[in-house]
Amino acid sequence: MVKDRIKKVILDNEESMIDFRRKMHENPELSMKEFETSKFIASFLDEMGISYRFANPTGIIGEIKGKSDKKTVLLRADIDALPILETNDVSYKSKNEGISHACGHDTHSAMLLTALKALNEVKDELDGNVRFVFQPGEETGEGSKAMVKDGLLDGVDNAFGAHIFTSFDSGVLGATYGQTFAANDFFNIHFKGLTSHGSTPQKGVDAMVMAATFILNSQAIISREIDLAEEPVVLTFGKIHGGEVANSICGDVYIEAGFRAFTQDSVDFVEKRLTEYANQVAKMYRGEVEIDFNLGAAPVVIDENSGKLTQKVAAEIVGEENVDKDIRFSGSEDFGLYLTGYDEVKGVKGSFGMIGARNSDPKTHNFNHASDFNVDESVLKNGAMMYALYAYEYLIQDEF
């Protein structure tokens, strides 16, 4: 049976998968600068005889051709690290000072690479093609944009990604559908007024008052204009700079902020209302304003068919009782861009799996982005099987 062969290849290569993860962990690179990382991954693809190309600037895109061109499924892993000093006391600790794989992207790459090895060995039995991407820049949200621009989604019918989490116990796999990860939308605002002496405020236009009015009142967009039970949104003002001295009317205020939302409709609505609020406040106080948005990560909304397929695959790997189907994260994952589309490129249907990696050792209890983040490596085989079996199961079914 093909699935048994896939599982056997993954289990037979578990030790080498963990070794790959540790070597990658030792040599982390920041977003969109993963030049040595992509070369390292490519060397293993060369050994396996799997075709690929380097994508701008540091990604890898390739494809395993099956026995037909009926469908193409995309498998994605991210490869970048974070600007975080690692404090783990392990033999494979980061050698790059101030940079670490504190989010588990090293494990994702190891799992996908092993899944590709298994799929390549049964390629003559695949009823379609398996495209794959080792994606740069997930942490900054720039990587998925770059890959879409580079033609990653051309001819793709469905996409699958996965993430390791220490918020789930080892042996648990997360598989859901619907709203799953929130979009992360950043914006910058520049309120422009006119400086004057503090004794003659009527001769100036106070940008500080404009900023304060905007910050306080714009929260009403969230609390009064959105059904938060159906589509939660959170608005955060993180940085503000303005003014020179205490006795001068402030002429310029700069704000850096962001919001999270679970659907693209919510993102579009909040952007529209924030723009309207900013313009009305500036007009009311006789000033001007500039506002710019930058979507760091699109929402991950999984369609029912793809989500249920992931649940089926997860149950086969760890048992139905160990599949968590009730999941919604307020965090973000730039995999969502593959589902929503970008820059006039239409998105595809797809799913996203979660791999539990927390065991009885307290060292595996710290959440992603912690300086001492680490995982139970015994679960890497679960993730590799998720990748491989999702691709196989998607290609053999004809329901969607």
C-alpha cells in the first residue's frame, strides 16, 4: 500500500530528519537573508534527485511529477529565523549571535524535506504533481508575497502548510477549518499641523491633539461597528513620536500601529474606517494626515473540504482522540496569502496543520518566540507524515 510505503520512508529517516533540524538550528538566518540556509536545503534535494529552482531572493520552489498532470498540490515550509538571542543550553545552539530558530521553522523544513523524500519514492503512484516551497521571510510577511510574485501558485489547485507548537502536547495534531489565524495589518499615520509657541496656540495647528483624538476615538470602530463574536478584531497603537519641547505646539506626530482580524472582509472594512477617521480628525482640527497600510499576513481561512481532509490524515497518524479540531489563533501566519491571493494573483483552497511538541520536560513548555524555545523532536515524524499524506490523499480524491 502506497501510504504504508510513505510512512516507512519517514520512519526510516527519522534520525536523519532530526540531524538536519539540528544543523539548520545551529545556523539560523534572518528573513529574506537565508542564503546559506537555502543552499543547505538544496544540497539534500540534489542528493534525492528532486528538481527545484531558487526563487527571489532566497526561496526554493520545486516539483515532484506524478503519473499524471490531473492536479497539483503545494506543500510549504518556512525557513527564516528571528532576531532573538538563544538561551537554550543544547549541543546544537545557534552559532549566529542574536539570531535563533525560536519559532520552529527549522523543524518545518526538516519535516517537509523528509516528506518529499517519501513522496519522491512513490512518485509513480501519485495521481498528480507535488509542488513545494521552502519559503523565506515568514516572520516579516514578505516571503509569501515574493513567492507569489515568482509564480509559485501558477497551476496549483490546493495548498498545505504546517506549524509546530508547544501549546499542544506531543502526539496531538491540530486540524480545523474556517477562521484559523488572524491577519496582521500594520499601518503608519502622519498627522501634520503647524508649530507655534505654547502661549499662542491659536496660531498653530496641534498635531498632538489630532493624534490623541484619533487614538481614543478609533477604538469605537472595533467596539461599535464589528460583530466581535463572529469576526474578532483587535487594534493596537504601539509607537508614537511627536513634538520637540514642552512649550511648543506640536506640528508633526508619527504613529505606528496595527490590527488583527480573521477575515479579509474585516481587514478591508477596518482599513476603510481608519482612513475615514484619520481624515475627519485632521479636517476637524485644520490639519492634514497621511496613512499607509502594509498587510503583514493575510488571514488563514481554511475551506471545509481541505480542513476535513487534514482531520482525516491527522486521525490516521495519531488517532481520532488526539486530533484537536477546535482551533483559532489570534497570531498570524503568512501562509494565508496563498489562500487569499496577492497582487492580482488568485489564491487557492488549502489547509494548515498544527503539530503538538510539548512533553513532560519543562524545556518544551516555552511558547514560540521565546529565547529558550525548544521542542520534543520525536514529533517531527508526525509533521512529516502530515505533509506527505495530505498531498497523497488530496491527489487521489476527486471531491474537490
